[in-house]
Amino acid sequence: MNKKLVFWSIVVALGGLLFGMDVAVISGAEQEIQHLWSLSDVVHGQAIASALYGTIIGALFAGIPAERYGRKKSLVWIGILFLISAIGSAMAPEVISFMAFRFLGGLGVGASSVVAPMFISEIAPAKSRGKLVAAFQFNIVFGILLAYFSNYLLSGMGEDAWRWMLGILTIPAVLFTVLMAFVPESPRWLMVHKNDYTQARKILAVSDPEGVDEAIAAIHRNIDEEKQKAGLSTFLNKRYTKSIVLAILIAFFNQMSGINAIIYFAPRVFELAGIGKSAAFLQSAGIGLVNLVFTMLGLYLIDRLGRKKLMLIGSIGYIISLGCVAAAFYFQYLGGMVVPVLLFIFIAAHAIGQGAVIWVFISEIFPNQVRSYGQSLGSSVHWIMAAIITSIFPFFANHPQIGPAKIFLFFMLMMVLQLLWVLFRMPETKGVALEQVEAQLSSKRPGKGKKESIQTS
């Protein structure tokens, strides 16, 4: 891979860093906000989930500007949304304005989860597409680590510490917006929507010199189809049913692991396990570090072992760790490092499995003409489930007849279902050109070559 391709991918993947910081930074502020504004558990859950409601809207509708105005312009506006949200949330005088600015940040998170992986998948060569798109996930977890670590450093700054925690996001938001000026438009978008083969060829000659002719020829062969007005009716055509079901299920299972409940409420979960407040913040930073290390391992393995094997490894790790956490809370075997170590194993399983795979997989399974809609669908399901779980977690965690033991047992059972889905229904897309993936999943006549066939169980 050449330096320009790596630079473009890293800059676009910075949308993931903003994503991760925005998601995790609230964990350090949420308890202080509840105390400051005297919020009930129900209202508090809604205040924290307000950003997630924004992610649903952002994910649902990000495909529209991405198709009409291009991936690059959409990413610039995403950076601006993050900037406005960070400043407004940090300065909010009461809960309503706080929720409004967090909602704007959520729009940026949802939109970035659609547009950034889509852009990288469209510019990357097939042989390294997995690791480049997964760089978006790497930046998500790096952002989570930065958020946890900055929360720990800022936690001693008095009653306004939470404002500094939220405001720190302005720095990467400005950096991302400025650096996007040095990134070109998606070559596939230029060909399909602007008929600009000349500029697209120049970009592909840099990013994918070995596959430039093949990519242009594949799109040109299907030019009439690619230039259709890809509205909702086109996307819902039965030809794409298999891809739609795959996107919905991988996004659904991602959140049924409980990952966002842990990310958003990590200090609270550690305190439920008997760990002091200061130590809980430090343990949360440990979650961020484990997440980062195992995401790097996932990046290394995704184009070697493939998407499906990583999902199998992650599913087994989920089941073991979540089952043990549920048992620890049920038998009150708390204190010390028992729950933190189990949650570190849980995070490692997520990072190497679902975390590394989800955005890569969704960006691969839809064809050029409806990829933005498919990415929006998968991201929307992801964020709808995240919003539901995050908004109800404080209530159920504190409920005397439910509590954390039953919550983690539920998450474990969901991961048993994920394991069965991965074993029997999830296809492998490692090393397959995007146009070839389209042909296989839409039941078109597959191309030749054993190496590029999609494996299913």
C-alpha cells in the first residue's frame, strides 16, 4: 500500500476516533450530570441516550447526502457537527439543551458510521480492504481509550470536570475537518454519479494500481444498472434480500452483546462490583486499552483469517466472559479484580470479533448503486438497539428484582444465538472484489476463480 492511500484512509478513519470519543466520554460525566440536575433514573437514561437517538437519524439519512453530494463533503459536515456538539454539550446550562447538543453529536456518530467505512471500502484494493476499513474500528477504540484516559485525568478538576471531559472533543473535530481538505472524492462515486472516469482513474491509479482497470471495467459493464435512480424501492428489491438480512443480523447481535452498556456505563458497572470511584475510572481506562490492543490484533488477522473466523472467536469469548460476569454478580463474588478481568476478556472478544468485522462486513455486502442505503440500514439497526439498551440499562441495573446478574445472563444468551448464526449463515468475504461480492449475494452469475468465491456453511 502506498503512502497516499494510507493517509487518505487514516484521515477518513478519524471519523471513527470522533465516534469513539463521543460514545465513551459521557461515561465520566453521566453520574455528575444526574446529581447536578437531580435526574431520575428514567430521565437520566434518556439524557444519556439522547446522543444515540441522534445516531439513529444520522445513520438513517446519511446515505442521502453521501449519494447526492459525495462522500467527501458529507464527511466534512460530519466533522462540523461533532465540533458544534462538543462546544454546546460542555457549556449546557440544563438538561434540555444538553440533550439537544448531544443529539447533534449523535447525528455525527451515526453518519460517520455510514459514510467513512463506505468511502474506505470504495477506495481500497480488495486484498487490503479489510484492514483499511477496520482502521475505522481501530480509531473508534482509540477514541474510546482517549476518552477514558482524559476522563481519568480530568476527574479531579472539581464540579465542572464533566464539562472539560465533553469539551475535549473539539480538538479532534477541528483536526478531522481540516485534514479532509487533503482527501479526494470516492472514485466509485465519481464514476457512478458524475461519469468522471478520468478523475476516478487518477485516484484508483494511486490507491489500487493493480485493480484500476478491473474496477473501471466492472462498473462500465453494469453502467445502465449502476446509474439507476437507486431509491428505496430499488434497495428493497428481493435481489438484495440476503444482503439486507445479513446487515440487520450482524448489527442486531453487535448490540445484543451489551457492548454499549459497558462503554457508556463502565465506571457505574465497576462501582456495582464494589470498586471505588477513583479506581473505577482507572479500570475504565483499562477497558479502553484492552479494546485498543485486541482491535490491533483484529486488524492484523481480518485479511488473514477472514471475517467469519474472527466472529467465531469473538462469539465464544463473549459467551464465556458474559456467563462468568453474570455468575459473579449472582453469587456476589465481587471486589478485587474478578469482574474487571472478566470485562477485559469481554472487551477483547468484542474487539477481535464484532468490533473488527461489523463495519467491514456491512460495507462489503451491498453493490455500488445501493451501498449507501445498505450501510445506512446496518448502522441504523446498530444504533436503534444501542439507544434502547443504553436508555433502559440504568433502570434495570438498579431494579431490585433484575440487577446486573440477569442483565449479563441475557447478553450471554444472545451471544449463543450469534454463534449459531455465524456458524450456519454468515458468508466469508475475505479477499473478494466488491463487484464479485455483489454477484454472489444477489444471485447473479458468479465470476470465475476459486479464490474469489464466497464461502458459506
